[in-house]
Amino acid sequence: MTDLRDTAELAEALIACPSVTPAAGLVFDCLERMLAPLGFAVHRFDAGEPPDGPVENLFAIRAGPQGKPHFAFAGHVDVVPPGEGWTSAPFAPERRGELLYGRGAVDMKGAIAAMIAAVRDIPADAGTISFIVTGDEEGAARYGTIALMERMRELGSIPDLCLVGEPTSVNRLGDMMKIGRRGSVNIWLEVPGVQGHVAYPHLADNPCPRLVALLAELDALVLDEGTDWFQPSNLEITEIVVGNPAGNVIPAKASARISIRFNDLHTGAGLVEMIGAIAARHGGTAKGTISGEPFLTRPGDFSKLIAEAVEAETGVVPEASTSGGTSDARFLKDFCPVIEFGLCNATMHKRDEAVALPDLEMLARIYRRITERALAGG
């Protein structure tokens, strides 16, 4: 049995379970074996249908006395594909010096190991502690944390505060926490034309110039200048497709995709509508998929609690930031105040992903301080 007090051993056990998104089975077996001996009631279930499901999820809860606070940890055990060229096998954790190598070491099996080690000796009468863990954060995320939240509502287990263990630190452990995230929307653009021979352009209608003009207008678009807590929204062209194998044919249509990361001056639906109006002026259409809306947990008691815990262990006061991509905090913010804090993110999603062993133990101590303070009411 893995030593539940040894954060590195817990991390090694989780890394050793291959769990490319969507994760299922073995890694959740491992997680259950860690949590059940600590008194957690473990609920595992699958959600969704193909192509994005089914997805395995886990909700574990150790209920404290009625009226005491409920503090939740949230995270994921799925990982991105490891790719080629690793120095050691990606799912065979290996310690070399003060580093532990393996896919998921920082994103985010190391943090989940630190969470488990952190709650090991917290008495059950201190309050309610839960773990919200999905197997589909790195993938489509349709049947992961959203499904977990539905199950938690059914159980009547809504936390008062939630900490997501994403790797937020940049240069050293403790230098950044995320108090919000920008929204994300992908928009597919299409401009129709009339196919024809390039030698007879009067008999055809080339959509490519109109798509180029549309993209030029969008690329020059200034969405905003940012806000007190968010950087300016940005629009990026991510794909251009004509799909024309012949050099002497004017294509029947031209398509493109854009991605917008946006702050709280916008909504996903509002941006899709705005881009649709611009596309229409160029004879095109726009269809969007919203991955998440922006949110902000305004600085206050929760962020202060985390900052003080981090400073006590590291001597560093974390910067409160909303930078970076999206996370499952975009869903959990509908439950309660949510903040992200975790390991250094320099090697996440990279070949030879690795975590510093001292950081793992320090993170467990930070998480314990946070949990104790949260259960004591701040």
C-alpha cells in the first residue's frame, strides 16, 4: 500500500496509471484506494455518450458535523498524450536527482497527491472535505466536471469554497494563483462562392478574396483595452481551409476558424453575434462554440487565506492573476468561490514533464494550511 503521508509516493502511483484523456478505470481505482482508508465515501460513475463520452468521474466526501464548513479540492486525472522522445517511459515515474518525471507530474497528478497527503491527518470533526475529480478536463470536458456538479446537487453536497489544483505557479512554487479566467469561444467562418475554371472567372465567383478581406478585418479588430483584473481580449486566426486540389479551379467555398479569449466585458454569445454580423458583410456566415464564460473570484477572504498559507510556507506572496487558458473552475464557480493554485507549470504538456520533489511536499503543507483555515471559517 502506498504511504498516504508521502506525497511523492502518491504521485508516483498515480503517474504509473496511463490515463490519456478521457481517463478511466485504473487511475480511478488507484485514487479510490488512497481516499477510502481516510474515511471518504467514494462515488464513481460514467457520464455521456460517444463521441465525447462515456467519461468516468469521481466524487469523494468525508462529511463533518452539520453546520461546519465544506471545503472541496477539484482536479483531473486525465493527461494529454505523451508524444515521442521521452528520456524515460512517460508512465513509468522516475526520480532523477530532485525531480520526479512522468506524464501528469505537474498537470495535475502531483497536485492531487498533495491534496490527499494534506488531508491525511485533519480530524473528521473539523468539517466536510471533498474531492471533485474528472477524467475529462484535457478533452472535450462535456461530461466531466459538469456531470460531477449534477451528481453533487443530487447528493446535496455543495461546497462553501473550492480550490482547483491546476499548475498556476510560473517561476517558483507560490508566485501565482488564479482568481479568474477569460472566456473562450471558437468560431467557424464560411464564405460561399461558385466553382469554375480560372480562365473564365466571369462564369464563377471566387470566395477567397472575400474570406481574406473578412479575416483582415477581424485581425485588425480591437475588442477592448482590458479591465482592472483582465488583460485585453484577443482574437486569433487558427485555421484557413479551401480544400482545392486543382490549381486551375476557382473553389466553391472558403472557410476559416478563429479563437477568441475574452474578458468580462463580453459574453460568448455576444461575440458570436458580432462576428456573424461582420461575416455577413463579406457574404459569409459564422457559427460558434463557447467553451466557457469569463469569471472572477474577487479578492477577499478566500484569496487572502490562500496567500497567507503560501507565504507561510514559501515566503512568497502569490500574484492574483486571470491569465492563461481555461480550466474546470469555469464550471465550479457556479457553486461557490473558486481559486486555482498549484505547481510550477513550465513542463506541463511537454516531453519529460517533471516536478521538483521538494515542491510536492511543500504544496502538501500549503494545502493543509488552506484546508485547516477554510474549515475553521477563515
